[in-house]
Amino acid sequence: MDRQELSEFIEEFEYILGRIRKYLKDNQYVYLRPFASWQDSYNTAAARLNADKTIKVPIFKLGPVDYSPTGKSIKMTGVDRLVKTLRHQISRLAEKIEEMHQAAERELAKRHPLDKFFLRQADGSLLQPQLRDDLVFVAIPPGEAAQLRFRDALVPALRGHDLTFFLAHLSRLDDALLAELCQTLYACRLAVFDLTDQSAGVMLILGMAFAIGKPVLIVQPQQEAAFGALNTCGFIRYTENEDLGRQFQSILGTCLRPTEER
């Protein structure tokens, strides 16, 4: 049962207590029928609780000493036992609800596996990595062809602008790599994505770059269907590596300029 359901049992037990108080206010003796109604109401609720096993509560039973000498009414000691049982179970249910609440709070407070890769300030807010004007994030699909495109067409232009680069090899994706990619995207000046074959890993990181708000430069073969106009600073359609290199060299400087100067 969840906390809401347990709270409903508290209301149910408090309702029984209210019935008992009202009866005692208007009657001198507690006869068998009204007491049986209170007892049955409590025991029925207790049985439902015990069936769920979230919390176990006792079933209430009268003993021979709880009856009056005539057997027609219940002694006040028996009534008091039922009242104390109800109050005690209300208290236990409240404690269980609080315990579940604290457990839920602890679960929410648990650090995500990725959190260890991100520094946080004293108030818990994310401390973003320091921006680096010389850093370009480059994501390429798996395979030797992509490596050649990067080496022959992109690296010369990057070095020509005195830029360093972070090359994202996306043949695998795990928590540690995703965290590293996020931090680098936050820190970089520009993100370049090779959408050749529209690799799932590259597309995933492209979405992260757009979410972070980084300037993005997309490169894609001319013969492939254009990805779209989601880029923020450039979109290269190339025919071969040499063509890609020329276009990349031409547009890189524009992408590196502040947005208002483009």
C-alpha cells in the first residue's frame, strides 16, 4: 500500500473512535450490538491491512472478563482496550507513513549515476564547466571512413584556426561517456556533427547539443536526404572529403564568430 492508502485507514480508525465517543456521550452502558459494530469495523480494516503486509496490526478480541456479570453489556475496561488499540494503530500507521515519506525523499535525493561527473554548488545547482574558446566538439559515426573524413577534411581547418578538439567516438555509449560528452558540450565553443548515415549515437548527442544551446555545424553527404534546417550556424552538404575540407575551412570562421556578428 502507498501512503495515501494508509492515510485512509487512519481516517477509518478515527471514524470508529468518533462513533465510540458519540455513543459514550449519550449512553451509560455499552451494549453488545454497538460494541460488535465497532469491533467488526476495526477487525475488517485490520484484516485488509494484514493481507497487504505493509504493516501488521492485531485483531481485537474480547475476553470473558470484558463482559458485565449479566453478559448484556461490555465493561468500560473492554471499551478502553479497543480505544487504546485504535489510537495505537493510528500512531503506528502515522509512523509508517512518515517512514515511507522519508524513504521516498531519500530515493529522490539519491544521486543519479551521472551526477558524479558534474560539480554542484552549495545550493545543489549545477556548476557548469568553464567555457573554452579554443575547444571544438566533434562527433563522428563509427568506422574508418568517418575517421578519414575527420583526419583529412576537418583537422586541418581546426588546426588552422589554432583550435583544439574533442573527438567523440560513438561506437559505445554508457553513463561515463555520456557524462563526459555533456561536460565537453557545455565547455566547447562549437559542436560539429558528421551526420553521414545518420548514426544513432551522433543523432543522440546532436539533440543534447541543441538542448544545451551550443552553436552547431552539421556536415552531411550531398547524396543523402538533408537532415533539416535545425543547425544554428552552418550546414555543409559535401560530395567527397576534399570538398568537405574546402567547405569546412570556409564556414568555420563564420561559425566561430559571436552570433550577433554572423
